[in-house]
Amino acid sequence: MVSIQPLGDVVGFASLVVAAGYAVLALVAVVVWRIRRTARTPSKLPPVTVLKPLCGAEPGLYENLRSFCAQDYPEYQIVFGVRDPADPALRVVERLIAELPSVAIDVVIDSRQHGNNRKISSLVNMLSRARHEVLAIADSDAFVGRDYLRAVTASLLDPKVGLVTCIYHGVPTLQLWSRLGAMYVNEWYMPSVLLAWLFGHESYVSGQTMCLRRSTLQAIGGLRAIADHLADDYRLGELVRGLGLRIALSPYLLKAEHHEPTLDLLTRHELRWMRQPPIMNKHLAPPSFAGFPSATPKNASTCLPVCRM
């Protein structure tokens, strides 16, 4: 009888080499990206409007929103938006307005729907209150430092850059399922983003931060152009690249809270992620993902949370 042990040893060793090689390349990508983080930001930066769609008083909401209200930036405005006047997130916003009267804060309460994506519908309703040319769209579960706006707007000083985005570090709440969700982001998803970036891939866009000029947004048809897309961030990036503009990955690392208190919520969240275009894998191994669509089909947002990406 011929032993298959040698074949098994070869397969096992080859698998180990591939896994180790991927880990080393991911480490190189992280090191290169961290070196870029030391770059100095310009002293003169344009006024910015931060758009924050909200839905519910999720854990850490006050701390997260307050971090955006304490920016070391010459001129900025924050627009908070909700669909329901009874939304408990409004109490958090009212507290911030009372505590920080010097910060330009506007609130939009509007339930009008402009597409299947309710987050983008809220942003459409909020946009009319934005005062400045540069817009920074950020999710409600993001926590940032005082230098956040300086970092993400700096790249837009290059006229060839149409959109700036960020990677992020998942911070879980105490539940086991939240920890598993954050582990997926920190241990697999973000390293894959940086690895693809290292090889020149510029399609990654995260809803945690999407910073662009109002003129760029108007050129692609406004926010209504992505109001029927589940992966609105990815679709926005596609449209911006269609204008011949680049997507810049900011050297800024923000924190994003992960709150999935039950297995069911974690499963639904991950399922929604899996329905989005396989951006990183598609770039690294195009033949393997040839059957996947290049953008999420319209009317695909039936399980879309109202505010969070």
C-alpha cells in the first residue's frame, strides 16, 4: 500500500508557506502605512461640514459624537440628522449643543425617503444645511482624535484626489458576539485592505469616513445616485473614479465601536457585509471572483440598518 503521508506533508508545508507569506506581506503593508502617518498636514485647510446621520442611542454615542465636536481645526460645522423626532439620539445632540455653544451644530429632522438606503436618504435631507464646500460623511459609531479633520482633508488639497477615506480599528462592547465582530475587522478585513493598498489598489472606500468636495458630489449626480445601493460607500468610490479622480487612503486611524449583543445580530451584520462586492479579493485574484457583480444591484438594501454601515 502506497502511503499518502508524503503528499500530506507537502500540502501542509505549502499551506504554511502561503499563510506565512500573507502574514509577512500584511505586516509590511502596516509598517509602510504607519510610516505615512508621520507626514505633516498643511497649516491652511478649507472649512468643512461634517454630516452625521443618526439612529438610536447606541452605546458610546455621546463620547463618539463629542469627539467630532472637539476638533483642532480652524473652521468646521457639524450637521446631525434623524428621521424620527422621537429618536433618543436627539437627546445626546441636545446635550452637546448645551455643553459646546461655540461649535457650529445644526440638526435636521426629516423622514423623507429618497431611495432604499435610509442612511443615504437622511444624508440627502441633511445636505441642504451644509455650509461648506468640503464634506466629511462619518458614521455614528466612529470615535476620533482632535487631529481627525486635519488628516482627512489634507489629501483633498491635491486636485487629482476626489475622495478621502480611512481604515479603522474595531472596538467591541463587552458582549462575546461584539468581540467576534471586532476581531473579524481587526484581524482580517483591515489587514486585507492595507495589503491591497500596498499593491496599488485604490477602490477601497469606508462609510466610516468619506470626505469629498461638494462639486465632486454634484458631478456624479449627488447623493441620490447612490440612494438605492446597499454598498453606498463602494458605489460612491466607483462614481468618483469614473470622473478620473483618485481615492486617497488617509493615514488617519479612527476607532469604530462594534455592538452586536446577540448571535442573531452578528450573523445579520456579517451577512450584509458578505452581500457587498468582494473588493479586496476581487482585486487580488480577479479570475476567482469573475462571477461577482462590480456593484451591488439596486433594491438590494432590504436588510439595511438605518444609520450604520
